[in-house]
Amino acid sequence: METRRLGGSGLTVPVVGMGTWRTFDVRGATAEADAARVVDAALESGAAFLDSSPMYGQAERVLGATLQGRRERALVATKLWTTDDADARAQAERALAWFGGRVELYQVHNLLAWPRRLSLLEALRDEGRVDALGATHYRADAFPELRRVMESGRITAVQVPYNPHEREVEHTILPLAAELDIGVVVMRPFGEGDLLRRAPGDTELEPFHAFGVRTWPQVLLKWILSDPRCHVAIPATSRPAHMAANAAAGEGPWFGADERSRVVRLASA
Ligand SMILES: NC(=O)c1ccc[n+]([C@@H]2O[C@H](COP(=O)([O-])OP(=O)(O)OC[C@H]3O[C@@H](n4cnc5c(N)ncnc54)[C@H](OP(=O)(O)O)[C@@H]3O)[C@@H](O)[C@H]2O)c1
């Protein structure tokens, strides 16, 4: 698995990681053991950048439990998601307890109360409990505000959607991130699964074999990561085999402009 420097965050990240929205919002021994097997696959394949949020129900707690005894093998990215200051402190203390006292990338989810949330995260960073700070939003109409946060100098990473159906970041966020040396985490690489509903056939995928990818999800991940301004993509999955297949897209050779255009055409067919 290729690794990249996550902008000026001080973190070096594998180019493929994993998200936990929906897939890790589970309860009970059987479901949590299934989640642990997905984490096994992520760690075995080097996709050890794991993203969560208090917005995802049980996901932070379940992810923390799956990392018991092997926390040092993962980079944990999570978020604060509240407008209430006392709630924010409680979210942080809970997450830090679940993640062994440390969070590598702590983000402000959906920019909620971001000036005050960043003050809390800066204090946690000063205490040595958090390595890097970021901010996330999933909607293009919030990107002007996200740009203001980037320009504030208070964060070193952003998390945004990027896939052949959602390309707004190409004009609004990626150029500024590159200019300011801000790391880019790519959420929703498969458009929450929408891009996988009609996969191109084997013949259409053949031109991508030379790039070490054979399946449509792998081609989509390689499309994202072939833009060097993107540092890590975090597909969510409930299946260990899908995790391993996704991780296999995390190595060069990378697509050039022709292959990237071909992927966009296939995605809009
Ligand atoms: N900050 C924000 O505002 C925000 C918003 C949205 C998402 N996110 C983050 O980004 C992460 C990813 O986005 P997402 O969860 O919305 O969707 P996604 O990663 O674009 O798509 C997830 C879907 O893809 C399927 N999938 C994954 N790998 C596959 C493979 N190899 N073959 C076939 N199907 C595959 C999964 O089904 P299976 O379970 O069957 O594999 C799942 O249904 C989230 O989990 C979360 O951490 C953040």
C-alpha cells in the first residue's frame, strides 16, 4: 500500500483507509465480531486509517473495541459533532477513552460551531492527546465556509466527497488544499454505493488491468487517488473481502488523463 504525507498534518497515511458510517453502527456480540473481521482485513492490507464520528451512532465505540490490543497499528480519525460546548467535551473524553487516550486526526464534523470546536481540539493537541486537526463537510454549498476554515491556518486536513459524480472539490477545495499544504481525506468514494449499482462489464474494465485494478470499485478508488492532491480515500464496507479488494487499489501505476476521462464516461453511462 502506498503512503502519502497528509499535507502539513505531520501524519503519513495509507492511500486507502476505511469509513465507519452505517457499517459500524451495530450492537451485539455477533455484529461486533463481524466489524472486528473488517478491521482485521483493513490492518492486514495496510489500510489502517480508520474514520468515525459521534454522528455514526455506535460506530466510535465499536471501532474502539475492535482495536483493543492493537491500537498502535491504526491511525484513528474521528470528529466532534455538536453545537454545545459541554457536549463537545463529553464527546472528546468518550472518544479518547475508546481509542486508548489518543486520536491521530480530530475533525470538526459538518463545520458545526467550528471556531469553538477547534479551540477545544487545540487544547487537546497541546496536551498531546491529539496529533492533527481537520474539518469536514459533505455539501458543496458549505465549501465557501470550509475554505475560510482552511485559510484560518487552524487545520491541516479536510475531509470532502470526491467521485466521478461529485467533482465540485476540483475547483473549490483541492487547489486551495494544495496551495496551503492541507491534507485531503476523501469521503464517499462510491457515492454511498450509488456508483456501484450499475458496474461496467469486463470488456469495459479491461483497459484498467494494466494499472493493477480489475473491479469497478477498485477503478473508482484509483480514479480518486490518481489525483495527487488527494491523500487517502475512506470507503466504508461491512465485508472483509471488500476491504481487502479496496486496499489492493492503493498502489501505482496511477491513471493518466485518458484513463480518468474514460472512468468519468463509464460512470455517467
Ligand atoms: N464527514 C461527513 O460529512 C461524511 C459524510 C459521508 C461519509 N463520510 C465518511 O466517508 C465514509 C465513506 O462514505 P460512505 O459510507 O457514505 O459511502 P461509500 O464508501 O462511498 O460507499 C459505501 C458502500 O459501498 C459498498 N462497498 C464498499 N466496498 C465495496 C466493494 N469492494 N465492492 C462492492 N461494494 C463495496 C458498501 O457495501 P458493503 O458493506 O456490501 O461492502 C457500502 O454500501 C463514511 O463511512 C464516513 O466515514 C463522512
